[in-house]
Amino acid sequence: MRNVVNIPGWSTKRKLIVFESDDWGSIRMSSKSNRDALVKAGFSFEGHAFNLYDALESNDDLAMLFEVLSGFTDATGRNPVFTAVSITGNPDFEKIKASGFSKYYWEPFTDTLARYPQHDKVYGLYQEGIGKRLFHPVFHGREHLNVLRWLSYLQSGNKSVLRAFESGVTGIYLGIGNERLADFQAAFEPDSIADLPFMEQAIHEGLDAFERLWNFQAAYFVPPNGPFHNSLEKVLHEKKVRFILAERRQQEPLGDGKYRSHFHYIGMRNKWGQTYLTRNGFFEPSVWHGGLREHAVDKCMLAIERAFRWNKPAIISSHRVNYAGFIDPENRGRSLRLLSELLYSIRRRWPEAEFMTSTELGDLIYKERNRN
Ligand SMILES: [Zn+2]
């Protein structure tokens, strides 16, 4: 069954590998002391890697990731490259609180960096990484947050969400005493269609912020956490986004608890002429528990092998959480050792493999289709 995902869509004889790494620029757990305080307040993060380890990328996170990537080359003599699926801003907690949770304010992620203690070189390291083609930012959203949903919880006085707010945290699924909360990370999942104008504005402002940060326009968009209202594709198109990550079987949230199913494959085009990419593998050592972490390399090699068997590029998901060491440096260390092992295994097994960014792959698919 695992092979089936690779059958339809664009194919190539070239052995192309893309690493897509989500969540860069976004806050998650704000610090180790805040994590410990939240646990004391009754939150349980047991088994939730994103709450345990994920945090705004630090100086060391980028420097050490780039060191590993620069240690390998592919058949074209170039280094492996991470497509950094990036968030351009975060909530401005102080201003939101001052408004009595009635208004939303956000700040560019460079302002967030300035308030974190091991993050003063991050913006410079990004530019270095982009210059050396080790790191290629694409767009994940203005903030990794369903703002209207989150505000409604704050306004209704939900104790768990308010307590997390006090610690500068938005991305929790379970509250105090394992209270079930909504998915606050899904920025583009409307609760009703009345939410859509806000989401359209978030895309506009986020993409403008992206261009200001990196001096180029984002070509590719990955919907945070998956859920996405497809009318927003038009806004992405107006802002020159040419490629979109799609789930093979998308359940499009229409608001008011309704959904519509769609089927996607790699290279498929929508009515705006945007091309869909789909993922077919993952390398997520931090997200696995119960001794499976060490299998991350084998599982990823297997996914690449399957992709190549069907003449498909391997598009590998590998979230920032794996490379985040601000809260627990050993989390980052373990993943980087496994990443080295993975890159070494790829080089040995497929010496002809080529590492690409999602944007380069999208452009290649576009060019080939227009030639035929
Ligand atoms: Zn994400």
C-alpha cells in the first residue's frame, strides 16, 4: 500500500531528494523554565515532542545544522539543502494582553529573536545559509496560529489557554488536567467562512513580511498543520506563490464542521496554474518514542527507495523540532547524528542523487510540462 502514494503524477528518472523542514521562525515552547512551570501548573507534555523540545531556532541550532549539511555533497558537487518552511511572525503577547484579548497584534520574527537569549546571530546565519544554498526559506504563514480560534478561548477565560499565554505559549493541544483544546496551530482552518477575510489578510501581510525579510518572494506555500480552505489559493496566486504542498487526500475544512474531499498528486495543477507537490517520506527522529528514534534513518531510506522505484522525487518532511536544542541540546545532537548517518547512507546507496529545494523542483516540473 505504501507504494500506491507514488504512482500518479509527474515522474523523472533523476534521483531527486528534497528536505522540507517546517516551522522555522515560529515560537513553540518559550523556554525550559517555562516548560517546567507549565508542567507544575498541571500541563502534561509527556510524549508531545513539539511541546517538550520545539522552540524558536537559536544560534547553535542553525550553525550546527549548517555544519552537518556542508559536510556532504551530491552528484552535482552541491551540498544537501533544507527547504525552510518559514513563519514570518509571532503574536505580540504584551499588546494583546493590554487590549484585554480583544485585539490581535503580531511582530516580525526578527523582533521575537531579539527577546530570546541565544538568538542574536540567527538572522545573519539565515542569510549565510541562503547564500551558500544550505537553507531556502518558503512560506508557512504569518504566524503558526489560528488567531481567531485562539482569541475566542482567551476571551472566554479558558484557564489553560490563559495560563499558557502567560508563559508565551500558544501551541498546546491539551490543557491543565489533559483538557482537550482546539487545534490552535492550524492557521488556515476556518471555524466559519466569516474567518476567511482575516486569513486572506494574514497571507497578504505574511508574504509581504517574507519579502522584506529575505529580499525575494516566496514561491512555495505549505499550509500549517494541513487544514486549508482552498479559496485561499487565489490569494497565494495574487501574491505570486506558484507551488503548494497538498495532501493526497485533502479534507478541505469549509467551516461549521463541513468538509469536502479532494485528491491531489505531484505535478497536478489547480485553476490558478499553481502546481501541487506532495510528500512521500519523513525523517522525524524527535517525534518518535519508544525506541523508534534510531529507526528514523532506515524508515527514511525505505521511503526514498520507494519513491525512486516509481521514478518520483523523494520529498521528505523533517520538522524544526528535530534540530531544536534551545530547550534540550541533546534533542538536537541526537537528530544531527542521525541526519549525518542518513546523508552518508544516501550518498553510498545513490551516488547519482541530487539534493534540491522545493522551489527548484517546482520549477523543474513546470519547465518540463511546458516543453511537452
Ligand atoms: Zn508547521
